[in-house]
Amino acid sequence: MVLKFSAAQFDAFAAPARAEWIAQAAQRLHQAYPEYFKTLDVEASALEPLCQAVEQWAAGYGVVGKRDVSQLCCVASTLGHKFWLDPRFGGYVNASMGNPDTPRGNAVGLLVNNASDWLDTLWGNDMFDRFVIRLDGYIRRDLEPNTQTLMDIVPGHWALFDANTNERLMAWIRQNLPPTQSPAQRLVYVTCALVHGTGWVHDPQYGKILRAIKAANTPVELAASISAIYSEFR
């Protein structure tokens, strides 16, 4: 009998180790931000799809080191689920991961730094408590997510792009909204897209927010539910 080997066999051998690492990465991510995930009612196991998606995406760019992939999982927890599909971050991805001349560890470091700079600019000197108060007020007024309203709620976003780019982004987000029942619901969906990532509806981190939107029957109920969640963030 002659023993032969194939790629399928190698994949089968690697699968258990890979699944184990993904579970461990999700656990470590959960442990890194325990209060955050507690507020969102997210268990470590719920983060496994996020870590798996990141690992698969990173491998496509030749990033396989577990430390590097773990860093990218942290980026995904801040910029959002599958952040590489978010049109706002295409430039960051192309300049780092997409540059074949950049060593893979350096590419990851560059992307991490860009994500940090993004968050610093997005929030600036704005206090999260004030963001929650502004959002609560606009939800209660049942306002559509027009440009001026969004600029008031998330002013830092308009420091990141010029007016035309922001307008195109807002139009794209509005066109891709799930079915909604009120202006207030649309406002929350769009605001969450700006601060949690354009793919937030499918992000395992934000199921609690999505459930709150769907359960609220009035703008006042929705405002109360969203504010209750956000007010627990520290």
C-alpha cells in the first residue's frame, strides 16, 4: 500500500486546531473588554464568528501569525464586523494589508494605528454621555436621519471626510437600511452604522441594540431602550 496525501487531508488535520484557536481568540477578546461585552449581553462564544471572519480575511493577505490576527480581531471589535467591507476603511486596508511591499507584521501595525487614529478623531473631545443625550433627544422627536441631525449627533464623523464624501456615504447607508417602521428607527440604524460600522446589523456584538429597535413601539420607548444600553458603557 502506498500512502498518499492531499490538501483535503491537511485541511482536516488543521481544522480542530484552527477551531480551538478561534474559540481561544474569542475568549481573549471577551476578556479584554469584559464590561463592554457584559453591557451588550455578549458571551465569548458569540464572538467566534467575528474572529473566524477576521482570520479568514487576514489569511487572504498572507497574515497568519496568531498575534497579528488577534490584533485584527480587536480592530474588528472597534471598527465593526467585517470592517474591510465598510467603504470608509478601504483606504486604510489598501495602504496597509493591500501593500505587498509592507511586511505583514508592519501592515497589521499600520492598520491598528489607523484604527486608533480614526476613533480618536471620531470622538475627539466629545464625551460619550453627551452623545447619548443628543441621540436620545432626536429619537424622541422621531426625526429622520438627515445630514444636519447626524452632524449634531456624531460631529466627529464630519471631521473625517469632506462634505461630498459624507453625503455619498449617508446616501449609501440609507439605501441599505433594513425595513423600518419610523423615522426614529431609521435614525438609530444610521447612527449605529456611523459609530459601530456599516455592517453593525450583522455584527454579533450588537444584537441587544438590534432587539431594542425591533421591540420598541414608539420613539419614546426606543429612546429609553437605547439610552439604557448606552448609559451602561464606561
